[in-house]
Amino acid sequence: MPKLQSAVKSNSLHIPHRSTNSDPAGFDETDQLWVLYKRNPTDQLRNRLVERYMPIVRNQAERFWAKLPEGIELDDLISVGTVGLMDAIAAYDLSRGIRFEAFCPTRIHGAMVDELRSMDWVPRPIRSKATKLNEACKVLELQLGRKPHDQEVADRLGISAEELHQLYAETYRVNITSLDKTWSENDGSKDIREVDILADHRSEDPTERLAKIDLIRAFTKGLTKTERLIVILYYYEEMTMREIGAALALSESRVSQMHSTIVERIKKMYQEQ
């Protein structure tokens, strides 16, 4: 090790003493790796240091992740923390005599916090208000054994009912959930994602579509083709008399007259039943 110690002294580098070191000269493989990296900071040497200190990143990520709401992936925190680790490796100064294990956690944690802030579309003051509102609701629910009324929440927060409604309007965005959120079934079946159980309001309900078809058949029974089209276009397609006339090559007044006749016929038909 004299050669390595000489190299360290010539470069004015100081390696902090490691209590777990088995080398009597005070240097282990990691110390040597640090010296080589600081003399020649290549990607290969940096990656070896990253591998050496990845357990710190994982530990930081798991502890931070446990305090976060659902929707944040642990792997994402680890990826961001790895970037923070690489920044810490580049900024670490051997000559200061500080152990890297004590230096890097702050950088890693800071990288995770910065990433979460960049992902958050809600301003911090609004999120703070939402936190206070949620806490008040939880306390009241425990005390009352039910969901609290708005006035009870307002009294708890010391604000008026009008101010509470304004607070609801400001903080509703905070409660937006991730569509990738999963729900686990107790019977051991496959997890269900939030997106799989949301109603698709853009598509027509099959039962409603079948009911609509039955109604059309009932109301248009005994009508001519043109009369059926008038009923369908007016009541189901919500077209105006003018638009129906243009579609069927009829005048607006003629369509209106036929519509009145159809309605009277349908009323008479159901009154006789």
C-alpha cells in the first residue's frame, strides 16, 4: 500500500478512516476506487461507485415512499435517487474528511423531493389547506361516528360556511387519483386498476340502448317509413323541424303537420288499450 498512500499524498487527497477496514494501512477497495475516480472521473468508475452505494438509495426511497400517498411508484423514487447519488459522487470532496455515507443521503433525499414537487400540479398553499381540511374531517368523523356536516367542519376550522365552500372549490384538485391505482381483492384474484372500474360516460349503456330500441318500435308501430323517420329524428336525434324537412325533402310546415298527426294517432292508440 505505500505506493497508493504516496499517490494519495501527491494528489492532496484525504480518505476518512473506516472502522470496518481490514487493511492495516487504512485503505479498502472502496477507498482505492474513490482515489481512482477523483484522479480520472470516468463513467465506468462512477458506475462502480453507484453500485457500491445503491443500498443507501433504496433505503432512502423506501423510507420516503412509506410516507407518501398512493400513486407514487417506489421504482420512480429509486431512479430519481440514483440521479441524486451520481450528483453526490461528482460533488464529493475527499479532502474534507467527511464520510460519503454521511454526505450523500441529503443529496439523494433532495433529488426525490425536487422530483415530487415538479410532478405536483397543486400549489403548496392549496395543498396545505387541503391537508388541514382533511385532518379536520377525520377528527370530526372519529368524534361523531359519521361524516360531519359542512357547518360542523366550518366550526372546527373556525371559518364561515361560505369560506368552507370556497375552500372545497380550491382544494378539489388535490383529491384527483391516479388511474394506475390498484385495488387488491381478498380472494387472491388479479389486482384491479382504477381505470378498469371507472364508468365510460362517452359510450352508451347497452341496457339504455335496448330500452330505446323497444320504445322506438312501440311508438312507431303502424307508421309509414316517413312518419317513423320523423319520430326518430325529432325525439331521439333531437333535430329541429327545419332540419328534418331538409333531410326528408319536405317543408318545415309539412313536417310539423305530420308530427301533430302522428302524436294524435299514438295517443289514441294507447287510450284504446
